Amino acid sequence: MNKILADFIDKYALYMLHRKRSSFWQFKNSIEETEYFDVFYSSPDLPDIKFQEKDQLNGYSMGRYSFKSQMSTVDICNINSSGLYYRSNEGKNSVNVICINGWRSSSHKKLQSIYLKEFMKLNYNIYFVTLPYHMERNSSHALYDGEFMISADIDRTLLAIKQAVLDTRALIRWIKDKNGEVILIGLSLGGLISNLIGVTERKVDKLVSIFYANNLSYTIWDTIPGRYIKADFEKHGFTYEELKRKWQIINPSNFTPVIRKDNILLLTAIYDKYVHKKDSDILWEAWGRPQRVLMNCGHSGIVLCRENIRNSSVSFIRDLRK
């Protein structure tokens, strides 16, 4: 895909994205000081996971899983961590893939369309994590999925990201307790969450991060998706430097991965208008240049280049036991 076409598709997609935007100012800043790393990213307990089976297909049981979130929340919609599962009935393969979708996703279809059929052929168990304030966890007061996860409400954004990291780590530990291997795949905001798990959770066997956000403050201030959230901050006289300071603990490039560098794969879209390459480069450099695939596309490559994404990541994952 050439740059002109990639730019056009991303800009059109962003135009459509912003047809729904917050109808009121959400700025809030009551946290005086960010917690220490080990406090903010505390170790999760083993969850009591409930599986609600919906169907059986090709040797798989599938449905929705849920468990009480590791964090308390005032929003009833968000008290449980949940998502979709596809579990092999054969029980011969202990590879488990956890997939985390991006901001404003109203379904898991993007990652499902890339990976589901291939992973089922490989007899892997697959879990699609629903982020806080998305899909079944979204507030009835929100105009779009994820409106209350990433916003000018500094405190709620921090807590939602902390919740996503903690609850996914709880799922990882539940799987490891069953002697399973864990592959973590994150897309866009899900890539940011996955990368934060990569600096906090040693029980991940392999990490694949696709078109990942890195410095969320930069994303808000200098990319098109953050335009209206930035306006909210500016309306209330809050600066970029202040935001960087408040959100430094959710910037994965500020920390060192606790999993081996050769177990990390980063995929970067060169012409991405949602997540700028120069911000992605910062994480790649900070993490000691792990394996990376540069793709000649924009963020729309999630759809248009999914075969390339699938082939790159499946090849990397299948080297699991080497």
C-alpha cells in the first residue's frame, strides 16, 4: 500500500470515527500524585472464572467468560471483567492466546477476522478480552464504546488502564495455574495494555503488539484521534507537560520488560495516522530493539493487511518451544 492511499483511508476512517464524540466536557484531575509502580501494578489474585457456553463448533466450546474485577469501581457496568472464549474440547494443546482489541471497538471482530480460524486449526484456546467501558462493559450514558476509558478525566483513565492490566494479568495467572502457555496479542490501545503487561507480568510466554499506542499523552496531544480530548484539556487550562507527568506510569516505554526480548514481536504501520511511528519507535528503542515488522500501511492495515499481520505473528508464535 502506498503512502497516499494509506493516508486517505486513515483520514476517512478518522472522519467517520469523530462523527460520534463526547457531548460534554469530562476533565477531572483529583489524584495529587501517581502511586509507586509496585503499588499501581500490584499482583492480582486468582479469579473465580465463570464460563457461559453458547455453542459447540468443530471440537470447540465457545461462549462468554466473566469474573469479578480485581478492582472496585463505582460503575456497575464495569464491576466484572469479561470477554469471549473458544476452548478446545480435545485438551491436547496447552497453548492459550489472549487477544485485546483497540479503543472504541464495539466488537471483537477485527482480531477474530485475523486470528480465529488459524488458531482453531492449531487447536489453541483463544480468549478475547473486553476492555473496561467497552461492549458489554460500556456505560448506558456513553455515546460510543470506550468513551469513559480514555478521556480528559485523568483519574478515570488511569484507573481504567490499571483495571485492564490487572484483570488481564489475573486471567493469565489463572491459565498458568492450569499449566497452560500464554500468548498475549494486543491491537492499538490493546497493544498499550499488552505492553504494560509486558513490563509487569513474568508469566507471559510471548507478546505480539500490533500498531500499539505508547505514550498516551502524545496520542492525545499530537494525533487526530485525540483531537477532541485535547480540546477538553485546553478548555480547562491543562498542559501537555502536566498530562505527561500524570500519565507517566501508563507509558510502557518508561519501563523495562520482565519477559525476554526475543519473546516480543512489535508490528508497526509506517503511515499510521492513529499511532505515529515516531512514538512507536520510542518504545522499540527503549526495549532494546526487539523483533519488529514494519508494514507499508496505515492503521487501516488492521483490515487491509490482515494476512500479513496473521502470517508474521503466527510464525513468531509457533516458535514457542524453541
